[in-house]
Amino acid sequence: MRRRGRTAVARVAARRVLSALLGPLHRLRRRGTPPPHAETVRLLLLHAYGMGGTIRTVLNLAGHLARDREVEVVSLIRERPEPFFPIPPGVRVTALDDRLAPRGPAARLLSLLPSLLMPRHEKARHRCTLWSDLLLVRYLRSLRSGVLITTRPGFNLAAAAFTRPGVIRVGQEHVTLRSHHPDLVRRIRRRYRRLDALVTLTRADLKHYRRELKGVMPRRLVRIPNAIPPLAGDVSRLEEKAVVAIGRVVRAKGFDRLVQAWRHVAAAHPDWTLRIFGAGTPENERRLRAQIAEAGLEGKVLFLGSTPEVGVELAKASLYVVSSRYEGFGMTILEAMSKGVPVVSFDCPHGPREIITHEHDGLLVRPGTPAALAEAIRRLIEDEPLRRRLGRNALRTAEAYRPAAIIPQWDRLLAELVAARGGHERSGREPAKAAAFTL
């Protein structure tokens, strides 16, 4: 016991000596730090050149912020020659690990080694390498001021650990806290307090983060939903006998359950078709096509791959279906509603219930039950007046998620974070009213 006590005293003394030695260095670094500001905003993505809901919504946000600020989207990796989605005017895109460019011997060697920076249970870890780790850390350490918005837990943790004091750090959660592995959640508890703000997409996720980070919260913990991006295509006339589903071909999107449900729909309404838009690994796409064939639904369920013209396809739909096991927010729900298309969705965690009002602008059904999903789809196919009423209400629901309602919330958050650091907004934008953050 005495030895343990002496060790504890020695540790305290060592920390005090280290603090005394490093104190002048920290003060010198602070004096050399530019004043905090939000004139420059950088958004960090895994792969800005790819397709997916997070990429599309982050590019949409970047485009709106670029109207009054210098905005850069930083892509950790680049594996496509051209971006899948158009880059908004005024937004610069930079790739750190350009995997299409020639590499030197050191880069080739380190690219063969697994990432040490990304947590083991980070869903994107398999796409990162030791080389991308070094490039990311070097980039984070190069920043001296402005705002950095990171878009996944691994990036949020890296920003908390490696950015300099002059950078305002804003983490985003595009999935849900409860979808993360317990080991990753423990890291979140340890490091997220170093962020200036954490932004969730849903009220449910905000509640879960408040509970999990009680006592160790960032300066601001807020909910700001995604804004609806600009979409081509007119409002749907709800006349075509077509149902649409959109998403990555991964287990979370539940297309396997949707195909099961469509067997019941096709038996009652063989003249209606289900169109699935999305992309995944070759294995996942092969598995989905095989399931469609095994169910005898070829010609009735069409897997059409990815499309950049989501709005055009939704404008040709009479119904939109969400079969996900979980959703971080459900951006495609809002996109369908913006075209006047009613939505049938599993009542899965967490996004659908926050957007869809049951029997008002869509239908929510018991999660994980293909028969219930099929019954709800059949109901809207067979009841045209109900389908049209839900479609009209869906248009009204979408108005609350237009950029004019969402972007001012970001303006206010950035202004508050700059003020909390003792700086001031120099972009000239008027912050939104406090009500924008009413929870």
C-alpha cells in the first residue's frame, strides 16, 4: 500500500513538473495562433468522389456554405477519376490519398499495411491504410485556423486528437450512436469532449449522445437535419405503376426483406414494378440479383444500379419504400416527399419516425416484417385517394427541410462557436434566430 501511495505521489509530481515545463510552450503556441473565425470551412469525407447519402448531403452543405465562405471538401481517398455527384460552385475538392496517381516506393509499401489510426470497429477502416493515416495526420496538423467539419467517428476522433488549438472542430454523426460497437463508443466518450461541437441528424440520436456523453460533452451538442439537395425532375403525378427504393446495396438497407415483401405485392398487382437504385460490392449486387431471380420476380423487381438523377426517377414513382434495418436520417425519404411521393417505411431506428407522420404523409410499419411492409404497399396501390392525400402532405413536410430552413442553423452554430472562442464572424451573415435550435 505504501509503495502504491508513493507511486501515486510520484505521478502527481511528474505531471506538475511536466506542466511547468510545457506551460511556456503552450502559451507561446497560443500567442502564435490566428484569431478564431469561420471564413474558411473544410469538410472531411472518406471518398468525396464516390456515391452515397453522406457524400451527397455533405456536398450540398458545402455548396450553401460556399456562398459566403471559402469552402474546401477534403477527400481522404480518391478511387475514381471524376466525382459521381457534381461539385457545387465555389467548392474546392482536395484528395489526400490519390490512389489513381503514381506512388513512390514508401507510399506503395505503407499502402499495403492496415490503418492504425482508424478504430478497429470503424466501418471504413478496411478502406484506410497506414499511408492514408500518415497523410491524414499531416493534413490535420497543417491546419492553423478556420472550421473543420468531420463526418464519421474515426475522423471526429482524429480531429479531436491532432488538430491545433486555432481550429474550430465540428463532428457530425451521419449514422446513429447505437449502431456503433461498444469499443468505438468508449473512444467517443474519451475524446469527443475535445470537439467544439457535435451535430446529430435526429432528435433520438441527440438524446442518446446526451445520455452517453453526460459530463464529457463537447461545447455544443445540437441536432441539425440534412437539407434537401436540389433535384431535377417535376413533382410526381402519381400515375405510373412504379414503386422506387434507393440506397447502397448493403445489409442495413434491407433490400432482402423488400424482395420478400414484393412477392406478396406482385401476386396481387402483377402490373406494378419495383425499381431499386443503388450500388454495392460485386458480391452484394450478385446476391441481390440472385434473390430476385430465386423469388421469380425478374421483370417485376428491377435492380437498375446507381443513378445521379435521383429526382428524375422519383418523379416517375407513385410510391417510395424504405426497408432499412436502421437509418441515420433517411435523406431519400425527404427527397421522395419533395416530389410529392408518399413513403412506406419500416419504423426502424432512428430517422423515419422523425420525418414521417403515420397516416399523414406516409405509412410506418413494424420493423423487420416483410408481410407488414407488403400490406402497407398494397394499401396505397389500391387506395388512390389516400395515396394522393399522403403525397400532398409529403410536399408540405419537405418544406421544413429546404435549405432556407436548415442552412441558417449552421450559420448560427458557427457564429456561436467563434464567439465562444473569443472571436467574431467576419462573413457578414446574419445568424439565425435562437429558435432554430429548439429541440
